[in-house]
Amino acid sequence: MSLPRPFLALSAATVLATTGTRFSAIAVPWLVLETTGDPVLTGLAGLAEMLPYVLAKALGGPLIDRLGPRRMAITCDLLSTMAVAVVPLLYWAGLLSIWILLPALALIGVLRAPADASKQAMVPAVAALGHMPLERVTGVVGAADRLAGTLGAASAGALIGLLGSGAALIANATAFLLSALVLSMGVPRTNAAVAADATAEPVVPIGYIGQFAAGWHVLRSDAVLMGLVLMIAVTNLFDQAYSMVLLPVWVRAAGLDVTWVGIFLATFSASAIAGSTLAAIYGARLPRLLLYTLGFLCAGPLALGSFALNLPLPAIIAILLLGGLAAGFLNPIISAILLERTPAPMVGRVIALTGALTWSLIPFGGLYAGLLVNNVGILPALGVTATLYLCATLLPLAIPSFRQMGQARAGATS
């Protein structure tokens, strides 16, 4: 049986957009670290992009529900194409300083946030069109996202090493453009929430503030979603610290070149593809809480600890393979829980709010890591972060709401 065209288009757009983002995620910190040698400025670059990203994601939910996720995703991907392309052009012209780069990154963050939220908001419609379980769709889209991370990380390191950071950013801009084209040709002009549940009672408060408040009420009143938000916000802080500062600094301190940043990230992502694929096939039949807890344990503290202990490269690679495999189950589980517990007419708002809150500490991850490295050194900084990550990973054992992961909320998307 052939897969629905919208499903294929959404998966392809996810691969393209995430691949492009991975290019810039490696190119920007390496550019700042290489030109300034300052871990704090490298962290500040991450703050400049991610803080506007979080704010735009939080405030963009009502617009996604009003205009439709398809229209928002296409528009923001097209605008992101232009915003990203400006950075390498300024760099090649010799006009790019850190104080010009920071506002440029802020604009990129503002545009990328609603595009990411809109792609996720399309999932219920895609699942309904294909008569597929949410966990199967989120698993396949999650595998596509991990594939993109693998391709982007592996090729970004090589491309930067050969042609420089500017070429990687042009590749990012091109990926955003292709993502917009794929969505425009493959996804019909249909409101995702309505398509996902045509029988749902519409919940449309008057005015933007009312719509925003209604989305916040749904999220705040759900103990399961709030528990997820709290935990993921903390772990995302440490993930950003690792990818933005700790990993590049460790690579430089070990005497390795930028290619190794890509190798480590690609190893993790490649293994996570297998995890996401297994989640798509078996996820609906496996215990969510157990997979969720083990996924974070292997992906976070175990991986960070391997660098903190300065293990041999083959051992680090093996641990990253295990961590990626476990982490592959996380996004499909989280996405399925979110969509199961969200009323269909409010999918855009709740997804945007959840995404913003879980990413709320990410802007400070690079800055946290930069200050920590400057004060205690790279290996102690990795050890401290691994320990704090472990404490966050144990939260499901202490918060009772996590035990309700398998229960759908009445009136939510199914």
C-alpha cells in the first residue's frame, strides 16, 4: 500500500529543514570559536538565536491555528532562506562581526520557531489521512528528523573543513527553500486541526490573547504535559550546552579537527534513526515510562560522562551508538503523548507553547557551558553537566504524573 502524499511531503520537509539547521548548528559555533577563541562568545551566539526562537514559538501558536500550519511553515521557511543566506554573504564581504552576527541569528530564530511548530502541528492531519496511529507517524517523522541530523552533522563537518562555515550556511539556506517547495507541492491546503478531527467542537476564543490563554489553560491543567515540560526543559539546557560549547571545545582540546564534531553528532543521530524506526513499529506496544527514562539516561549522562572521563575514541563512539538508539524512542513517545492529550482545534497553540517552554532554557545552555569551561576547564565542566543531567533523568521516578503517560485525555486528538 502506497503512503499518502502529505505524509511523504512532511517527512521530506522535516529532513530538509533539520539538515539545514544542523549545518548552521555546527557552522556558527565553530565560526565564533575559530575567530574569537572565546567559549563565552560562542555561548552568546547560541543565546542570540535560541531566546528569540523560544519567544516566537510561544507567541506563534494562535497564528498557526488561525492561518493553518501549512501556510505558516511554507512562509517561514521561505523567509528563513533569505535570513540565513545574508550571513555568509556578509562574512565573505568582510562585514560580519560578532555584533552583526548576533541580531542576524536572532532573526533566524524568530523565523525558524513557527516553521518547526507548524510542521509538528501537521501530524494529526497526516495521521488521519493515512489512517495511521499517531505513534507510527511520529516515529517515522522522528526517524526522518534523526536521519536529517545524521546527514547534516556528517556533511557539515566535512563541508566546513573543505570550504569553510560560509558554504555550510548557504547549504542551510538552500535546505529551507527546498523544504518550502516540498510542503507547497505535497501538502493540501487543509487546516491540520480540522482535518485531524472534523467532529471536534471548535474552541475559538475572541481575540489573539483569548486564544493564547485557552492554549495555556489546556497545557497548565494537564499534569502529564506539565511534568514533561519541566523535565525536558532542564535536559534541553544540558543538550544545548553539549552541542554548542562542550563538544566543540573538547574536540579542540583533544587536538582533533572540526570533522570530529560532525562524526560524534552523526554517530548519535545515525543510531537514533534505528531507535525511531523501532518506535514506529513497536512503540504502541511497549511501556512508555520505561523507554522514556532509559532513553534520557543513555542519551544524556552516559554520553556526557564518556567525554568527561576522556575515554578512548572507540569507546566514546560505542557509547554514542547506544545513547542514540535509546534516544530514538524519545521524540515519538513525547509527540504521541502531546497529540493524544491536546484538543484538536488547539493543536497549534498547545504544541507551540509546549515547544517554547521545553526550549525555554536552551538559550542559556551555551552561556552556561562557556562560563563553566572558563572557570573549571572542559573535563570538570563535562562531569558537572553529566551529574546534573542524571538528576534530571531521575525525575520520572519522583513525579507521579509521569505514570499516566499511556492515558489519553478526554476530547483530545486521537
